[in-house]
Amino acid sequence: MVSARLKKFDRTLEEAALNLGATRLEVIRYITLPFLRTAIIGAGAVAFLMSFENFNTTLFLVGSEPTLPINLYLQVRDGSTPVINAISFLLIVGTSLVACVNLYAGRKTEAG
């Protein structure tokens, strides 16, 4: 997602900032990262959701520290508790909020 967004990036913006006296770090902070913000958030959301999608692989490859999906599965197998319900609710709300923010930010940058 980030590399696809970078292909749309106009390099002349960076060159103009450098010609006007900005350091390379300032160019990255004030020009490149704001342009890539929505792509980075979207990539993070996709990576988070993919960790739940690949549950079967994770179940077989789990080491000494089980991941959140594995912990949820093991606790549900033993019987549902209010903690599992709360974590599931927070995951749904959190994922929905990230998706809405990404959608809103994407529309805002396309319109502006």
C-alpha cells in the first residue's frame, strides 16, 4: 500500500523543499510522511486484520508466547467470559474506528 502511494508522489515537492533550505529530515517529516499517512494507517489496519485471518497457520506455529487470537480461542474453548466479550467488542470498535478514520482521511486528501 505504501509503495503504491509512493508511485503517485511528486518528487519535485521534495526537491523544492530542499532548494528552499529544508534539511532532508524536515522534508521527510513535513512533506513525505503527511503524504503517506493514510497509506501507513491502511497498511497497519490490513496487517492487523491479516493476523486474525491466518489463524490456522498461527495456531500451528505458536511458540511460547501465544498471540491475541490464540488466547481468545483458548479461552472461548474453555467457556466464554465477560473478558472475552469485552476484548471482542473493543477489537470490533477499534477496527471500525481505524477503518472510518482511514476512509475519512483518504477522502480528505483526494479532495484537497
